[in-house]
Amino acid sequence: MQYELSYWERESFFKDIDVAVIGSGIVGLAAAIYLKKLDPSLQVAILERGTCPLARAPEMQASPASAP
Ligand SMILES: Cc1cc2nc3c(=O)[nH]c(=O)nc-3n(C[C@H](O)[C@H](O)[C@H](O)COP(=O)(O)OP(=O)(O)OC[C@H]3O[C@@H](n4cnc5c(N)ncnc54)[C@H](O)[C@@H]3O)c2cc1C
């Protein structure tokens, strides 16, 4: 599915990013924090495909249909 970004999304979320971290699991968040500590001026964006940090990949989570 292709998603068209709005003007505001492009201008506020995705402008002047130095580093894009894919995934907001513990590894992604730790990497983002570490990068900011190394260089506080870096603009770091964390891109998460889920609606919130999931702690583990959605494909590894049990679906309601498979629950006992
Ligand atoms: C059933 C289960 C139980 C567990 N229980 C424990 C426990 O009790 N204690 C413990 O310490 N550990 C536990 N673990 C292990 C722990 O969850 C993982 O080790 C840890 O979450 C791995 O972190 P990660 O950042 O590498 O990956 P993840 O936590 O999986 O984070 C990766 C993130 O990246 C996102 N992502 C993936 N692809 C994309 C993409 N293309 N674009 C954008 N975002 C993307 C995912 O949605 C996800 O949020 C458990 C794991 C499982 C499967």
C-alpha cells in the first residue's frame, strides 16, 4: 500500500533528518539514544511500522484467532 505524505508530515516529520532508525524496539531506541549522546545536534527519526513500540515484531505475536 502506498501512502502519500501530507505537506505537514513532510515539513514537520521528515525534513532535515540526519539518521533514520527503522523500528522502535529496544535496539532501535538504544541506537537513537546513543547517537544523540554522541552528537546532540543530530536529527534522529525513529520509524515504526506498528502503532506503537511493540517490544517484539508483530509477526511473532499471537493473533486473537490463534489464542486458546
Ligand atoms: C514471545 C516472546 C517473549 C519474549 N519475552 C521476553 C522477556 O520476557 N524478557 C526479555 O528480556 N525478552 C523477551 N523476549 C525477547 C525480546 O522481545 C527481544 O529480544 C527484543 O524485543 C528484541 O529487540 P529488537 O529491538 O531487536 O526487536 P523488536 O523488539 O522486535 O523491535 C523491532 C521493531 O521494528 C519494527 N519494524 C520491523 N520492521 C520494520 C519496518 N520495515 N519498518 C518500520 N518498523 C519496523 C517492529 O514493528 C518492532 O517494533 C521475548 C520475545 C518473544 C518473541
